[in-house]
Amino acid sequence: MDRLPGTRTISRTLANPAWFQVQPDSKARFRLFCFPYAGGSSAIFRSWARLIHRDIEVVPAVLPGREFRLREPAFTQLEPMIEALTREIFSYLDRPFALLGHSMGALISFELARRLRSERGLETDHLFISGRRAPQLPERDPEIHNLPDAEFISEIQRLNGTPKEVLEHAELMELLIPMLRADFSVCRTYNFVPGAPLKCSITALGGIEDDTATQEKLQGWCEQTAGRCRVRMLKGDHFFINPQKEEIIRIVEQSLLAHA
């Protein structure tokens, strides 16, 4: 598989902030690019770097509308986000890489893998899908991104992915609601377009108590690759990625390093 020779830019100006926090002196053999669920940030993956094997560099994506990019408008559709990500990630692909995403992040990872193949001729070594049904399955999620604030916050609370203290902080929620609405719009307006299967291996992870991404719905991901595909079910609900991070890291290590 061809890799980019080239250099990479680590720091950016405030007007053009970095999407990825890459270690300039990393000797890792693999880069693992990680994408958050709706309403999430790179903080989800921040502790992974201390826990994972030294041959894997964890690179969380910092998407517009959160963290130091809070004042940037968040994307409301996936297509323009993938276009931007394809440009931004290209200079960091000078070694084998894998993509991992949870829920919304799973869609981002999948479509980014397809775009890198079609536009750049690059195949990811492994695609880790977490907490998201296969993309070809019909949309069943309620359309909540256009609800009035009170109803929208109530739905966010029901999903159990945002801490109670955040939901009850009026000023903080005023800042976060535009990003949350945008993220749910990205998921709800996604339109799967059939294409040739990827060549990389896919590992699809799910929570045993998550009825939005059951084992059967995750199994559909195997249709999206000509390579190896496996489904792993872990303890927890839709947000199992947080309490089960050490087990997920172990699965990533086994997948990337077994044949390296």
C-alpha cells in the first residue's frame, strides 16, 4: 500500500486551527484517527494515548463547534465535513493508519475511508465501527435537531450521553445547543450511496444493551468490505465506549499489531 512521503504541519493559527493533534516526534508504526459521537469531543479519546501500545499513536479529531473551535460553526451535513477532512488528514498519512468512530463518528470514519480511496487512492488498514448500525439499513432515529430548545434538551437527556450537570447548566447549554443540533442533523440527514466494498478489515463494536445498534444491525457492516469483518458485543448501553475503553483498546491493539 502506498503511503505519502511528505511533511506534516503540526501547529496552526487560530484562524486556521488544526483538526488533528499529531505528535511531531512519534515513532509509532500506526496512527489511529478517532472521531466522536454527536455532542462529543476529542476528550473522549484523550486518555487512550496513555493506555495503548507505543506502536499506535492515538490521534483524536477536533471538529468545528467544540473545544478550542467552539466559535466555528459546526457542520450540519456529512458531505462537506468529509470534503474538509479529506484535505486536512492527507498530510498525516505518511504511515499505516486506521480510523475509529463511535455513532456519528462511525459514519465519519466510514465515509472518510471511502473518500480517501476514491480521491487519493489510499486504503485504511482497519476500520473500527462503534455503536452504529450498518449504513445501508433504513433510518429509524427520530428527527430531533429541529425541536424547540426545551424538547431538544429533553431528548438529549433521554439519550443519556450528556452529563446531568452539563444539561442543568443554562449558560453552558446555550453554547452547546448549536453544536448538538448540528451533530444530530449530520446523522439524520445522512444519505447512504452504495459503492464498491472497502478492502480493509472492519471491526464493529456494540453495547449489549444498545437497541439502536444490535448485533444484527452491526453485522450489516460486513457487506461494506471485501476484507475480514467481525462483530464484538461489549457490556453497556449506547455509550459503552466510555466504561469499556480499556477493552476496546485491547481489541484495537490485537487488530493492528497481530500481523504488523
